[in-house]
Amino acid sequence: MGLAKGHGAGTATRSPRGMVETAFLASTSGLLWLINYYFPLGLLWRILFPMPIALAYMRWGKRAAWMTALVTGLLLSVLMGPPLSLQFFAPYGFLGILLGSLWKRRANWLVSIGWGTLVTSIGISFKIVLASLLVGENLWFYLIAQVTNLAEWLFVKLNLLAQPSLLVVQGIAVAAIVINAILYLLVVHLAAWLLFERLGNPVPPPPVWLQILLDHEEI
């Protein structure tokens, strides 16, 4: 049985049911992050990270979503320390609030995936900077070194005599982050489309071409 729908922005702070659901969604979000930290389960698990916060927004409004994200962050800060809590909040906490807002406003997938890609890409960049500060090394240089090796291999396979410039390598690294974010957001949207309808808070349907593609795959 799906959960009953919420009653608008701000209701969670007045309704006992809203407060209970908000606390439950916050604990669920924190538990998902904890399980993945100690037992990494890959992409299929990470798609769930922003969903409890997005669901809180769709059911109870903006204030409930921020409460869910902040409570999750505080819980993780106590259990795992502020650095790992920040790694959850950026990007997944902000992403959950953003997606909940756009889905509640019935924004199409192009808009929500576009904004979600921007937030996710910034969040990944923030995590690289934070991890660099924690380990005392610039991990961006390490990433660039790995991309350089890949670019040189591609140039050899394509019989290109030139060496990839630093600008080209950095462009490839940034493109890889953005493409990864787009694919992640697409999977998140598909999962929410299948899950949230059963909870009584459906997200906007996918584009027609994607629905046709999914229908063909089912056949």
C-alpha cells in the first residue's frame, strides 16, 4: 500500500504524521549512505541516495526536504564525522531537494536532468577538492594523469602522431564527469518514475522516445 500524499509546504512542521515521515526519510537516507560506505554496492545503490529527500519535498514541501537533508547530515556527522557528512550533502542532499522541487512542479526530464547534472558535477568537483584537502595531495592531478594515459592510448590507436595537450586532457576529464552525471541522473529518473508512482507521488513521465524504447525492450 502506498503512503498517503502530503498536504503542502510547511505542513510537516505542524503535522505529527509529517514529522514522523520526515524523520523516517532522514534515517532511511542516512542508512543508505552508511550501508554503501561499509559495503559498497555500486551504481544501483547510489541511485537511491537522493530519493528520500526528493520524496519528502513532494509529499510535504520544501521545508520538510531541507529538514530531511539537514537531519541526515547531522546524523552522519555524529556517526562518521563531518567530512563524510559533507560528501553526502554534496551532491546528494542538494540533489534530492532540487529533484523534489522540479518533480513537484512537473518539470520535464530535460530540465530536471539538466539541472541535476549541474548539481551533481559541482558536487563531484567539491568531493575531489575535499578529498584532496584530507589526504594532503591534489587528486585532480592524479585524475589528469589517468586521463592522460587514456588519451595517449586513444591517440596511438587512431594513429595520431601528436601528443594530447593539457587543455585536451582536462576537457576529457570534465566531459567524463558530466557524462557520468547525465547517465546517473537518467537512471535516478527511471527508478523514481517506477517507484514513486507506487508511493502515491508520481514523477513526470519520461520523454515519448524513451517510453517507446522501454516498450520495445519489454517486448
